[in-house]
Amino acid sequence: MQHRTHDGIPEREVPATKARQGRWGAQVFTVLAVSLALLGLVWLAVEFYGQAIDTSSTTTEPGAATQPQATEPPAGEPTPESTP
């Protein structure tokens, strides 16, 4: 006995391989590969642009010291080593 759907049409048995919605073809792979490549190019462009507009890095002159110089406290004030 066949079951009937809500509109009166009898159900049919469909094999699992035919019931699938679609297959992974060359077109799907091509779209995925191209979109991934374009994403990589956009990412690189944004990275280069971000480095180009970065204002936090300053250039130092060739003879400038690269380490901060130690400052001594004013005369008469205790240093952290001399406090009890």
C-alpha cells in the first residue's frame, strides 16, 4: 500500500543516490578556489595598506641610541635601593 501525501499524490520510493541535492563538480571547486585566492589578495592588500599608514613607528637616525638612557633621581631623594 502506498502512502498518500497531503495533496493526494502517492509517495514514490527514491533511491538515496538520486535523492541527493547535487554533486561536487568542477564548477563548485572552481568557485571556491577563485574566491579563496581573491580573499588572499584582498588580505595582502589590506596588510600592506595598514603598514603604509601606520604612524606608531618612528624612524631613528643612524647615530641615535636605540636603548633608553637611565635617568638618575634628583639629588637628595632616596633611590629604591637605598630605602630600608
